[in-house]
Amino acid sequence: MRRGELYLVRKPGQEDPKRQRVFVIVSRQALLDTKFSSVICAPVYSRHDGLSTQVRIGVEEGLKQDSSIHCDGLVSLPKSMLTRYVGRLSEQKIQELNHALWNALDLEKD
């Protein structure tokens, strides 16, 4: 399991109208390499609203259609739910993800 990987999750949550949704792992690799049972993920939606907290992804990342990572909707998922591997973000997309997470969390520069 690596940061930036995408997984299709069945029954992702009661508030989610979809029976399954793709999520991208955003937790730091140091956490993923431990026995900690859950990870932080960002949901992927087919719509893109042009927000600075969203990252466009698509076929290059293993998806069937153009979509968008929504960093305003971070969730904690059990590692056991991440079994259906879809694809992986490129280094460039991971940098875009980092920037979107920065905006979503309203972090200040040092």
C-alpha cells in the first residue's frame, strides 16, 4: 500500500449515494508502513468544480473516465477496505495533490 494509490471501495459510507467509489490514499507513507489499521483517503468524483482543493485525474491513473480528487472530503478508511487496486498517481499528480491538500487544510506557510 502506497501513498497516491487509488482503490475502488464498496459501500464507502452511509452518506455516500454510490454503492462504490474510488479513493486515493493521502496518508504519509510512514503511517502506511505501520500496523495502524486505518488511513486517510480522498474521494474521487466524476465532476470537477475548478476548486483549488481538487485534482483532475483520468485514464492515465487507471480510471474509466475523467474525474477529480476532492480534498475537501477527506475520510478515514480501514486498510481492510482497500483491496481493489485501480491505479497510481504520477509524481506530478502527487505534487498537485499535495497542493490541493494544503489548500483544503488551510495550512499557513512557515
